[in-house]
Amino acid sequence: MTNNPPFRLGRRTVLAATVASLGCALTRPLLAAQPGVAFDPALLDRAIKRAAGLDQIHALVIGRNGAVVSAEAFRGPAVNRAVNVKSVSKTIAASLAGIAIDRGVLRGVDVTLAEAAPGLVPAAVDPRVRRITIADLLTMQAGLEPTSGPGYGRWINSRNWVADALRRPFVTEPGARMLYSTGSYHLLGAALSSASGRSLLSLARDWLGEPLGIEVPSWTRDPQGFYLGGNNMALSPLDLFRFGELWRQGGLWNGRPVISAAWVEASWVPRTRSPFSGDDYGYGWFLATAKGHRIAYARGYGGQMLYVVPGLGLTVVVTSDPTRPARSDGHVGLLNALLTDDIIPAAEMA
């Protein structure tokens, strides 16, 4: 990934939106002129055709003000089939952390990992490990050598993922800067599980799946049985749309709070910056601007993207081939362009 101007998330982004009241799979675009769901039809059609021409894209969902306007699987699974959303899992885990704080399972973001889940911290670790807070994990500012990238294989082949992540050398001080690391989110997920006495899968199904009416399949677990906190969760594009809509509506679903408005607001405050794209990062969300609009987005390997543009009422989901890389100056850049050059203008011109 490379640094990029105003909408730095890689220069191009696509919006995917899922139905708030769905039940069937949509395999062709659904273009509906609904009250309050306006798009310029020619620009929207251009966006869909442009997406269809990107051979790495699997599916695209576009919605406005809660209604799905287009949902199509160009290739790969249908839009109602669960797919690996890769590191979008981090955004889901961050949401569960916020709900845990709302419910008093965690005291807050300033509590340390050692206080929240003392049993997770090995005895023989650098003393700085005991200074790592929940906020440091949420923003990937733990300071420890990352487990992502070149270090990922060695990490997941270790006998204890939590201990291995905590015994890595410090690259910088806790809270100093973002070091993109799935290990930080695995520690967060393990802390949630330890503090609640429940698995991360159980929390995800109870706190998000049940109120949103979405399926949350089981996913990867570590040798100690902790579900992977920052990777490999699976949701259908339509269910991911619902998750995005929850955030666009300030944590409400069908008028009822699922995530507190305070957590939504706190999560979308810039707290650090990606060393790759240059975009800001809050609690589990990348943050950027495009054409004067604030954008929050979740990103997973291969081009699994969830974009929320609150000022335009937009939620957009893109799923892509999970086996192919997607750099900010490559496939993700093309997705960002789809958002900024086609989807946003289609909403603005309506």
C-alpha cells in the first residue's frame, strides 16, 4: 500500500450495501426507485458495469438510506452465501469490544490487557507487556513485533498464539504508533472471551448475529481454543451490508441500540495512521475523506471492503477473490476509484 491524497485508502474505494430486510439471494442488479433512495441511474449503471469489468471482484452491494439498490455476484458465491471477509474481522471484533464495554464486561479502553484478562499474560515477558491497554490493541499500537505479513506463518504455526504474540520483541513503545498486526486483534478477542467467560463465536452470534438477523459461521481457532480475533470470519455480502448499516445508523437496528452511539462516535475518531495507506485509523475502522465526504471503511486481504459514507446515507460492500493480493495502488485502488468516481457522484447527482 502507498500513501494517497485526500481519500488515501488507496485512491479508490467501492461501496457495498446489503438489505435491511432481505431473504433472497440477488444474482442480478436490483435497481429500484424508492423514496429517499436516489441515484443518478446512468452513473449507477456505469459503476456496476465498471465493477463487472474488474476480474478480481466477486460481488458488489450498493445501498442508500437502508435500502439495497444493487446487489450482484459477478463471479464466485451468490450474495447470500458466507465468504471469508479476512481482516474485516478486525472491525467486527472491535464492535464486540465496544458492546463489551457498553455491558460492563470490560471497564473501558484504558484498562490494560493484564487487568482485563490476567490469565493471558505469561510470566516471563517484557514488563512493558503489562502496560498494553485495550485501546492499544484496538488501534494496533501495542508496540510488539507484528504477526502479520512475513511473521504470520510463524505465528499461526506456534503452539500458543497468545503467548507467542506477547513474547515478541518490542518495536516501539505501547501507544506510540500503528504496527499492523493480526496478533493485536487476536489478543483483543482472547481478552473478550476471558473476561466474559464465553467464546468469541458465542459473543458474535449473541451480540451481533441475533439482533441483526445474520448468520455467523464458526471460523479458525488457535491451539488453546480461542477464535481468531482479527481474520477469517465469514459473512455473506448481504449480511455484511447489515453490519455496515448498523454503524451508519449510529449503532441502531430497527430503532433499537445494538452498539452505543458513544462507541460509534469514539470508533470514528482518528487515533493513529496506517503506515501503508496513510489513512487514519480509529477503533477498528480506517477513516478518510473523498469529495468532501467522511468515509469509514473496513478492509480485508484480497479486496474485502465495507464502506460507510454517513453524509450520503451510503453503505457499500465489495467481496473479492481472497487468494489474490489487493494493494492500495492495485485492486483496492481500483475499488476506491469506483467509489469516488462513480458511486459517490451517482448519489450526489440524484
